[in-house]
Amino acid sequence: MANILEVKINDFMAKIIAKNPGETEFHQAVQEVAESLLPFIEENPRYKHAKILERITEPERVVMFRVPWIDDKGEIQVNRGYRIEMNSAIGPYKGGLRFHPTVNLGILKFLAFEQVFKNSLTTLPMGGGKGGSDFDPKGKSDNEVMLFCQSFMTELQRHIGQDTDVPAGDIGVGGREIGYLFGQYKRIKNEFTGVLTGKGLEWGGSLIRPEATGYGAVYFAEEMLKTRNEGIKGKIAVVSGSGNVAQYTIEKLIQLGGKAVTLSDSEGFIYDPDGIDADKLQYVMELKNIRRGRIKEYAEKYKVKYVEGQRPWNIKCDLVFPSATQNEINENDAKELVKNGCFVVSEGANMPSTPEAVEVFLNAKILFGPGKAANAGGVATSGLEMTQNSMRLPWTREEVDERLHMIMTSIHSTCMQYGREKSGFINYVNGANIGGFIKVADAMIAQGVV
Ligand code: NDP
Ligand code: 2IT
């Protein structure tokens, strides 16, 4: 049986690769899902007859466009903009925008594909999408970022809307960028709607949305720990990245009595064995969100170790929260983490572990929460922002946080339901892929061949 399945997966992947040449991250994301789903689809032939896997891997629409803008020196710059509208079976397309020089079609297609399953897991009515640009906000003035965002939105506005497609932030897109994008949308359309999430509190944003991805990743880790009668208190955590997700992961870890000892950026990582406490975290937020400096400065300020050009995976810990970018943990890193006693991985980033690393974690039978489950708190709270916008009524911090917590607990239960193996081990990868798939697939069947 295993061999027949392997042949089917290989055949399916050969077609995906031929159809989407060079899009390696997209192939990687599809392969993982296909490995979880093909056995399930064999047992549920209605999905096979409806060709759901073939349809779900083909975006409903891809928009690519020129983004010209003028820099502070008066020189014309040209970037490329994208929006992948992957799947709208259960709601309007929903997903972030990434501004980073590495952005390309394959990376955004992998992110949009993951988003379809993630959004379904949240229990809220959101389809999947993703977009962005190869624009690099690093080193740009506020004025340059604004002019870029205005040009980007001048084209994007044709394709989005509160009931059509609702973008938000991701790497390189935070509160500042969402503000400039929203301003331009409103100016062109003459409409004040919930077309973007992650908005400022004064203009339609939701409390807890900035915190939500990091908080959610910790809530998810807490649920996984409960299955082994453990908790966050007293645990040592390694965190990568130092942006939105990393910052609020650490804030929640501090609140629950855990100790985060690392932070990183694309140039290196810091190791603070005494733990990053609330004051130090405040410094990081100021450093990263306002001064837009490098994490190295933390090491200089607090006289701790800075390791240039490396990631923090050789630091001894109990919990890991990879919160920077895709494929940041490889097979050897995973082996090193497991060898040093790490037994919980909660992926704040999207696809931060390579397939080989995931295999190491699963073979070691540790608690491995894949991104589409563990980091779903961000988009879930975006969904709650959409609800509040529709009602024109904001919820309190407590109300939003409680709903976020409930959603993360529900995602965990879904993973347990579909990922429990005969031995009792919970394979959260299978659980998230199958649990996210069913609702979308059933909606696609109900809506006919579209
Ligand atoms: P930010 O832009 O706020 O921060 C990104 C952090 O990761 C920075 O420290 C950045 O370092 C580092 N980083 C980015 N790219 C690389 C790279 N290629 N190599 C090494 N370090 C890198 O982004 P977010 O915190 O919002 O996003 C982090 C991850 O979480 C991403 O994978 C994103 O897709 C995912 N995510 C985000 C959600 C959200 O709501 N924001 C929701 C769900 C998932 P530097 O400053 O040097 O570039
Ligand atoms: O990857 C993600 O889920 C996000 N970047 C958040 C998307 C959103 O619409 O809030």
C-alpha cells in the first residue's frame, strides 16, 4: 500500500513541477500536503472524483504588475507587485502582503497555498490569498515607503475589496505600511471599508491584532504541552526573528512564566541566558519598530553574546518558536535541537522547517506544531477585525483575546482529531492538513466545477 501511495504522490508531484517550473517553495508546500492528503483521499473517493487536489493547487487568479515610484534622490525605481488569489470556496481571499527582496511568484504561491488550509482551520469564513513585492523597505525613508505603497495600491485596488480579497501584513509590512496602503485605497475608491486588516486602532483596527500571531503560537504550544501534562512555566525558549511575531511570542512567554533567551535578524542572533524580560523586550520593540536598527545592538546594550551570520538552533532549550522565515531550520539544526532536549516546536513563521527537519522532529516524536496551525492566530484575529468592521463595533481587548485563545484551542483539537496515530502519537502535520482540507473541499464540491 505504502508503495502504491508513493507512486501516486510522485506522479502527482511530477505534474505540479512540470506545470510550475522553478517554484521550489511551492513544490515543497504542495508535497507536504499531498503526502498527508493522498492516503485520506484514497479512503474518501469523492474528493478524488471531484479532482480536488488538482484544483486546489491551481490558483483561481494571479495578478502581477509593475510598481514604479520615485526615490528621495529623484530617481525612478521599478518593483514588481503580486497578488495570488488562491481559493475563495469558504470566503473572500484573505492573507498578508510581504515586502522583501527575495519575493517571487513561487514564494507567494507557497504562502497562498498554506493560507487556504490555515484560514479554514481558524473556523472563520476566509478563503486564501497572498501578495507582495520584491521591494526592500530596509534603509528606505518613510517618504519612500509611502510613495511605494501608494503606487502598489494604485494597481492592487482594482483586485481587492472587503467582500473580495482582504490583504494584511507579513514580512516587511506592518502598521506603517498598512496605513499608507489604506490611505491610498480610500482615496481612490472614496470608501472607508475593512479592505485591509492590521489597521490602526483609530481607523478600524482591532485590539490584539498586532499581538495575535505571537500570542497564538504560544497558546498553541501550551495546548500541545498539556497533552504531556506540562506547561510553559519555567521552560527555556529559543525564538528566531525579532519582528512582529517574535516580539509578541516573547511577550506571552514572559506572561506565562517562560524564559526566552534568543532573538535574531538576517545578520545574526543574540543569546541572553538570563532571559529577555519585559524591559529588554520594550527596548527590542523600540529598536526594531521605531529606530529600525539591527539586533546586534541588543548585545552591545546588554553585554550578551552576538553570533554573526548564524541562527540560534545550537542553544539548549525546551521550546522553539521559529519566527523569521521559510526554511530557516534544516535537518542538522533539527537534530541539534532534539539532541539538546528540545521537545516542542511551535512554528510562528510559515514553513520555517525544511521537509528533512520536519522528519527529524516527527521521528523523534516531539510536539511539532506546523505553521498553518501554530501561527493561525494572526489571520484568525484579522477575521475578527473583519467582523468588527462589518458590525461597525469594536470589541474589548479581553473579548478579542478570549476569542483568539478559543480559536487556537479549537485548531489544536482539530489537529488531534485528524492527526492521532494508532500509537497515540499526534502528527500535527497530518492533522492540520486534513483538518484544513475537509471544509474547503466540501465547499468546492457543493459549488460545482468552478
Ligand atoms: P517582520 O518583518 O516583522 O519580521 C521578520 C523578522 O524575520 C525580522 O527579524 C527579519 O530580519 C527576519 N527575517 C526575515 N527574512 C529573513 C531571512 N531571509 N533570513 C533571516 N531572517 C529573516 O515579519 P513578521 O514577524 O510579521 O513575520 C515573520 C514570519 O511569520 C514570516 O514567516 C511570516 O510569514 C510569518 N507570519 C506572520 C504573521 C503576521 O501576522 N505578521 C502571521 C503568520 C505568519 P531582518 O530585519 O534582518 O530582515
Ligand atoms: O501568514 C499569515 O497568516 C499572515 N501573514 C497574516 C495574514 C492576515 O490576513 O492577517
